[in-house]
Amino acid sequence: MKVLAVASEAVPLVKTGGLADVVGALPAALAGEGVEMRVLLPGYRGLAARLEAPRPVRLETAWGTVDLVLGRIGACEFALVDAPGLYDRDGGPYAGPDGRDWGDNPHRFAYLARVGAAIAAAGLDGWRPDAVHAHDWQAGLLPAFLAEDHAHAPPVLFTIHNIAFQGAYDRGVLTEIGLSDRLMTLDGIEYHGGVGFLKAGIALSDRVSTVSPGYAAELMTPEFGMGLDGLLRHRSGVVSGVLNGIDTHLWDPASDPALPARYGPETLAEKARNRAALAERFALDPAADAPLFIVVSRLTWQKGLDLLLEALAALLSTGGTLALLGSGEPGLEDGLRGAARAHPGRIGVEIGYDEALSHLMLGGGDAILVPSRFEPCGLTQLMGLRYGTVPVVARTGGLADTVIDANEAARRAGVATGVLHAPGDAAALARAIGRTAALFRDRPGWAAIQRAGLGHPVGWEASAAAYAALYRQMRP
Ligand code: ADP
């Protein structure tokens, strides 16, 4: 079957977070399930030039002419919406070079959704999808445009990657983006008197999914639902959780070109060479008998790194060291830089975004910290499992679904893969760090935890099958 994916980012073309990893990985993963997926993205500056064999295509719709560029990267077919006035500019996908959100984001992403709906209904260049997979608020209006513009439409699966980003705008944008009042209802696009893009996706799609079973359940509670828990409870019959995977070819310690030493379950000792390279890169002097902790993360409240700042004294008292890579909120960046200045040789911080360095960190770290307050799925803990870098994670969302705590029973059964702690609690994080250091000193025990992690499936196989099943269930 044919499925059109609609999203605001996808590797390898444009990425700000896990959404891009997922959208970019699904086409290859689904090919094995008999699903042919094409990905529709905004044609941000410079993207079309990176496609293999790019070719312009025109789509005539009842509301106007749409220009697109089709092309591929490897086996993945992309369609880029060629609307220079909306997408061809310096800066990121959502914000300008000054870090402020683009003022016309509702127009930019409503247009993406409207084009997606037109392709869904009429096909493009002879290719007609049987179903649509719309991702996050940027594609949330797609089912609204299907209802507004088209009589016959394929079914839509809408996936929530993070409910914190809702795309809620003033009612005034309604006519500017091409929608009528008709859908401004409680079970339509209306959200607190304005237009809710994410809300529309949840309310109007045939099926709704999120990126872990744990997060799917959490979203139906006031604590995590961020105002949409009632609607999600109302739609609970069509809501499900499908865990994200990682690209196990791109993330493979046995072949990773970013690593000085490659390794597998039988050659874990090789990790020591990567550890030394990582320590050198961050000017650290890690003790042999205490863990070198790593963090690779956006620096935001969600990720709980303020809690890590509070728990740093505990980390240092275990004899451990910390290498952190991330960027985000200035307050957190400053706090972390300050900690590194105060503890040279023990805490190393690199502010920025660096894919290659993130591979070296996974290859050389002993344990990866993910102290999120909430986490829809989380990818870095999966990378940790894949690299024998033991995940130390908050017990929330997808983190709790993917890591098995190294308690006594789990260790005896040989199934422990990491350490879990209560979310949003610096003292609990400090205790987890202490527990990790104690586990690390028991070398055979630690190696058993690493190997259990290496054996944990983190690829896309199971989830690709689950998505394919969802598409097929929706097919009319
Ligand atoms: P989120 O999407 O909320 O940021 P995820 O854990 O789902 O969190 O995905 C984050 C992705 O971004 C992972 O692939 C992670 O390795 C990557 N990442 C985050 N920050 C950085 C950084 N500073 N440098 C390199 N990669 C990063």
C-alpha cells in the first residue's frame, strides 16, 4: 500500500529533534512491510539542491497552483513544497536566526497541511496514497483541509511526538490560512477560542498514535495531557502507542566511522579506547573505577538538566566524570558552562549540535543520563542500549517502556539494562547516580547489564509492523 507522510522535518534533510529521526527512518523500515512511503516536507532553504535527481512538479488544486520538487535520497522519496515566500529563508525550521519563532508559522504549516491534503486526495504525478501519516502540530490541520477542500479522502493517522508543542493560534488566522468557520467547533479545530493545530489532528484524524505505550497512557491524565487529556480520553478508542526505534545501521558500534575503536558484545573491552578519546576531547581525567557519564540533549525544562545541575555534587562525590553535549535555553547553557569551569577535568560541556561527537560520546561513555520530566519516547537511551552505554533514566513515558531497572531481581534474572529513578526529583536522580557508580564497580555485573542492553531490540522491526497494521486497519 502507499502512504504519504507529512512532517516538518526528516533526516537526512532537516532535523531539530527526534521527530526527524522517526520520519526519516520509517520509509526504509516500512518497505519490508509492503508499505511504499513518500515524505512531504516544506522546501526550506537549500533542501531541494540536496535531492538526487530533483524535478519540479506542479499540482493544480481548486484553491490554486502548488509547486513542488520531487527527488530522492537513497531509497527514500521526498516531495518538497516549493513556496519560497514561506520557506526559503535563513534560520531554522521554526525560528529565525534570533531564535524567535517565525511570526507566520501558522501560515507556513497550514500551507504544508493543505498541500498534503491535496496530494492525499488527488495524488501527485500519478502516485496516489491509500493513507496519510501526519506528524505533530505542523501537520495537524491536514484532516481539517481534507474535510474542507475534498469530498473523497484517504484515512489519516496522526502521531503526537510531543504534546508540549501545540500550534495554538488566534482565531484571526482562520480565513488567512484557507479554512472556514464550519470547523470551528468543539470536536473540530476550535481550541480555547482560537485554532489548535495539534488539537485538530487529534480531533479529526481516523487514528491517533503517540510514540510509546507509556506516553499514550500518560497523555490521558491532567498531569501530562497539557490541556488535551480530556479530548484524548474521549478519543481513547482510536489512540495507541507505538515505540520509536533507531536506525541500527547508522547507530552500530561494530561499524561506526566516528569511533576510534569498533566493538560488539564479545569485544566490549574495546570501548576503553573510545573512552580515552572522549576524555581527551572534553579534557577530562576520568577515574578507572567510576563511570564517565554522558548527556546528549536539547537543553530545556523538559529534559530535566536543571535537576542534573542540582545533582552534580553527588555525581562528583562518586568519583565520576561528566561529558555533556547540548544546546537550548541560555540559563541552562550558562549553568552548565559554569559547572565545567568550576570542575575542570571532571565536568566537560560542549554547547552546540554535533552529530559526529554524539556518536563518539555513545561509543566512549559508560552511562548516559536522561533525567527528563516527561519523555514521549526518547532516542538517546535506545542509542545507549545499542552502544553498551548504560541508560540512567527517569521513570516516565518511553524511558520507562524501554529500560529495565537493575534491581536485585532483574539482575539475578539477567534482564537489567539500566537504572531508573523518579522523574522531576533531583534527590532521586542523585541516588540513581550513586547506584550507577556502585553497579559500575562490580565489573562482571556491569558487563552483564551492558550485554543485556546490547541484546535489547532497539530497531524499527516491531514498530514498523505496528504502523503497517494501523494503516491497513484504517483503509476503507
Ligand atoms: P527530542 O526529540 O525531545 O529532542 P529525542 O531523544 O527523541 O529527544 O531525540 C533527540 C535526538 O537529537 C537524538 O537523535 C539525539 O542524539 C539528538 N541530539 C540532541 N541534541 C543533540 C546535540 N546537541 N548534538 C547532536 N545530537 C543531538
